[in-house]
Amino acid sequence: MVRKRAVSLLKRGNGASGERKAPKPKSGALRSTKVKTPVHHVAKGPPKAKHARPAPPAGPKAWTPASVVHRQAAYAMQRLLAADASGKGGASVKTLTLAPHIEAKRATHAVTCECLRHLLVIQELVEEAGLLTKFPRLSAPVAYVLVYDMLFGQPPRPIGAPERAVLSTREQLETALTAALTAAGVGTAEELVAARFPAGSAAAPASLPHPRCVRVNTLLCSVEEAVAELRDAGHTQVEPDPLLPSVLSLPPGTDLHALPGVGSGRLVLQSRASCMPAAALRPPPGAALLDACAAPGNKTTQLAALLGAGGSVLALDRDPQRAQRLQASVDCTGAGAIVAVRCADFLTLDPARHAHVQGILLDPSCSGSGTAAARADAQLPGAAARRALGEAAPRVEALAAFQEAALRHALSFPGLQRLTYSTCSVHVRENEAVVAAVLPDAEAAGMELAPALPGWHRRGIAGACPGAECLVRTDPDQDGTDGFFVALFQRKDLDPEWR
């Protein structure tokens, strides 16, 4: 009875998202909250998508799930776990689960996110039950996805070897779950997950729910048209941002992917903070711009919308796959006449051959420490360790060295009028310290710090950099958006059309 009560409580506390409802409890059990979770489509063969990725085998004879959703979610988990173990970063959850080739995107994304959210608990249960030892052909990512759905979502059907293996250990897994709940002194899985990340600890990710934001692509429609369309679709609480007029704010929890206009490119899924660097650059009509590290393309297409017809944006990314995704974003938003995509390393670009470039948006690779609240992979084991290390993490120092090199290179373009440097990091080492390190280079190039977005209330950390009052910071816990940093460099003898 204890085990049954624990499982019932577990389902009651579960917050999985998707499109199905949890089964009603048996007589005498506690009433479960109705929870939407994705419907899993069973495939008789490989996914039909032309560019679908292979299943996530641990070896040549590893079992493959029968469900398309489980296959894709397990592949995403494999990639995320490998990147986390290496400490070098990798593709995001959204990239792995919402890419064009993914079938049943919403279901795959939901299962992957919920599996990540429960990962520490799932790993303990799998180890306690000896699941991977009993079934050598069952890879860890496949086991985690199937165990998540069996305990927290919709149990998989016994139609494949991995499904049958996991279902055969259900009693052991539920017994292990009951023991874990009892040992932690909690009654639900949600409480057990919270117990693994004590509130206020360095390892705990931010949890404040942010408003959901989209950017209106003014190349295809006006802000007024977008607002009217959303309100007609029942989104009555949509509001334009007072600082960034093309950004619309919706309540936390809004399913942005279901909004009218997203699929057609009229609305772009982009956070409020992510829209600040392009807005701070303030390019005049007809300007020639360069987006130095452009993929996936949200800021690139925002620049195109700010310029309109007659302007130009050269968008670079050195990774071929990311460059393809960048091109897809440009095509979807109707920015092809303004943006030219090039697969190239910004650091190898010759400034003398691009003397016509007047504005540069530099948003280089960073630690992403400001996006913990929005990233489902914040629950990965390595992510907790990196949060605890903070700025002492070796990767942060390596990133900062690259950021300084990229910023120095950007300042060397002879026709430069304005330059924005931005990160989605909260670390001083990647922000104020990088700006301070290149100020002599900026001075030598005839550039200086200028106030970025004067209407924004939060500025740089005083004393961390000369001119900190010119810098922009956003706080992920207090500003309702990702943690971001923006610095604006401007030529001292600015051309009249840029004033």
C-alpha cells in the first residue's frame, strides 16, 4: 500500500507537459491532477522525415525504441549527456527537439524536457534497479526516457525489446521510488527533485517563471496586425514591450509554438533580453551591417527588420550545420533580400576587404549562465557543478579569451560606426572584464563606450569596468527575462547618418 500511495502521490505532483491526460486513479487512491503529456506515435520503421537523425545506440547492437518520440528524445538525451560530460557545451534542447527534421516536435520536446527535469531521480532509480546491468543492450538514454514515461507520464506499450525490458522491472523501480521518497521525507516526485537542489544552493537553477516573449517580424507584418491576430486567437493578455516596440509579452506558460504567425515567420520566438543588442545598435536605413556569430539567426533577422529594404547584413557562422539553420531562419522571415549568409570564421575575415561595414553585432559563444531559468538542461549533473563553480570554471576563462579576441577583431574594421558586444552570461569575466580588456584597442581605433539603451534601468557593475554606467545588464531573477549583457561602442567622430 505504501508503494501504491507513493506512485499515486508521484503522479499527483508530476508537471509533465504535452497533449495527453494522466490516467484516473484507482478507487481509494488519491485523485491525480490531470496532466497533459504527449501522445507517442509508434512507427513500424525508421522516421519518415527525410533528414531524420539515427537512433541513439550505445553500440551497434543497442536496442532502439519503437516510438518515434522515444527515439528522438533518447537521441537528444544522448547528445546532451555527452556534451555535459565533456564540459564543452553542445546543441541546446530546442535545437535537438524542434529542428525541421523532427517528427512530433511538441511531444519530443516535452518528453525530453521532463526527462531532464527528473533526471537525477531517474538515474538513482535505474541504478537501484540494476536496469542497465540486467539488459546490456539497453543504453542509458533510452532507459531514462522509457523510465520517465513509465513512472511519470504514459507507460510505453510492450512492443519492442527496450519497452519490454523496462516494463519488466516496473515493480522494482516503483519500490526504489517509494524508498527514495521515504528517505527524503517527501511525498511527490516534484518534492524529491526539489530536494536534490536545495533552495538557495549554488547548484540550484533559477526558477522564477518569466513572461513569454515573441518578436514581431516587421518585414512581414506590423505590430498592430500581430497584436490583433493574437487577441482574435484568444490571447487577450498580449502587450507590446515599452522599451522594445516590436517585442510582445504574453503570460508565463504560454505555448509559443502554437501561436498564429510563428510558423509563417511573422512572429519570431525571441526573449526580451535577446532583442536588446540589435536595438542598441540602432542602424540607420540603408546601413551595411555584419552579424559576426549569427546562428541561429534571431538577431540577424531582427537587424534586417530594423534596416528594411536598401540595407544589408552579412551573417557569418563557421559551423556548416548552424549556417544552414541560419539560412532557414532568413528564408522563413523573408529577409533573403537583405541578409547574405556565409559559412565562415569571423576571426579570419579581413577587415580591409570589408571596409564598407558600418555596424557590427558581436554575440559570441558564452557560458549561457544567464539562461539557466529557461534551459531544460540546467538539471544535468555537469550543469549543477558548473553553476557551483561560477566564474572559477576553466571554461569561462577560455570563453572570455575568445570573446576578447573577437571583440578586438571587430574593433579593427576601418568603416565601423557602432558595435554591440553581448552575451547571455551573468559572469563579470565574460562581460565587464572583457570590455575593460579591450578599451585601449577601442581608443586606438577611435571608438568609445556609449550609453546602450538609455531607457533601461539596470546598468553594468560599478567599479568592474570604466564606463560601467554605459553598459546594460538584465537580471534573470528580477527583470523577467534571461540574464544578458550589452556594451555599445561608438566612433567618436560619428558619421552624420548614424547620429
